[in-house]
Amino acid sequence: MTCRVVVLLSGRGSNFQAIVEAQLPIEIVAVISNRPHAAGLDTARARGLTTVALDHTALPDRETFDALLADEIERHHPDLVVLAGYMRILSAAFIARFEGRLLNIHPSLLPMFPGLKTHERALAEGVKIHGCTVHFVTADLDHGPIVIQAAVPVRADDTPDTLAARVLQQEHRIYPQAVRWFAEGRLVKNHGHVNLKDDLTSQSVFSIGM
Ligand code: GAR
């Protein structure tokens, strides 16, 4: 059976687009945004996908919004919910409803630099390697079980923008890969870690880009 995927996004949607273009064995059954004018919704519409805009500013608090969002997601019967630049913290009740089928991409090598402004902070720390992480979402913000990471070098003349662009290229590689593994049933949880079925070397869960 094809893996049914709901995508949540708040902005540009380039990770969502990379997932679409990777031609994975999935069906994107809905693209939902908390921002009605998110560019990612236009991309989804142009591809004939079902889109839903739920404006979080119209609701009194996070719990109320997340309950509405969760109900909307459930209507599409997803096997997997993909956070693709979804820029709101999720409530514990929401995460509990989807735990184990909720993936996120974060623009740093977690557990380094959880939260926002990751590229600025990486440059401020003088790290020589930076990158991105796909992980399962748990109640512990940006600390869920890691599926795949990619690293890039930090260059002496990098600005937050140049570094972000280099990391984003890797995001577009590893997120489709992680979604493919999920759809193929290859992600196995083991004591809070994720193993890839039939990959004893673990080489495929780490990649290096320039
Ligand atoms: C991506 O860099 C993603 O890693 C980041 O937002 C950007 C969305 O870009 N996500 C987070 O920071 C989540 N905490 P996109 O809309 O072009 O995919």
C-alpha cells in the first residue's frame, strides 16, 4: 500500500518540493500551512495537490490550534506527517497523537544548535562543520531520534546566507531519502535510536556535501 503523507509547512516549501520531485513511493494527500500565504501552498496547488490553510493567528492559543490542526491531518489518514519548514512549536498533545509517524528537518547537526538562527550561531561558535538533520519528533524540542544527517564545511568567508544555502542543498538530498526509507518500512527504532534495516555499516545515514 502506498504511504500516505501529509506535509506541514510555513513558508517557501523548498524541502516539500524536493520531496515531490524525488518521485518517492508515496502519495502526498494534503499540504497544510499555518500561514495562508505560504509560497509552499502555491507550489502544492500548481501540482494539483490538496491544500489547507489554517491561520494560527485566528485561534486563541496553541492547544486549540494544534487540536484543530491534528483533526484536519487525521481527516487525510496519513501514515506519515512531514514537517517541511513548519515554524511553530507543537504542543505535547499534538506530538502524542502522531509520535512515530512525525518527521522534521532541522538546519543543524543536532544535538548542536536546536532552535532558531542555527547558521548565525554556528558561525558565532566558529565550528568548522555544520549541516542538517532529519529526526522523529518527540516532546523534547529538536531532540528526537535521528534518522539521517549531512555535513558541510564552514568556510572562512561564509555569511549566514551562504552557509544556509550550502546546508539547504543537503536538506534537499536527505529529506527525500528519509521519507523513502520510512515509506519502505526500513526505519527501525532501537532503544530510542533509529537504525536502517539492512545497513550494517550505517554509511548511508551520513553524507558529506561541499
Ligand atoms: C529549512 O532550512 C528547514 O531546515 C528549516 O526551515 C527551512 C525551511 O525551508 N526548519 C527549521 O528551522 C525547523 N526548526 P523550506 O520552506 O524552503 O523547506
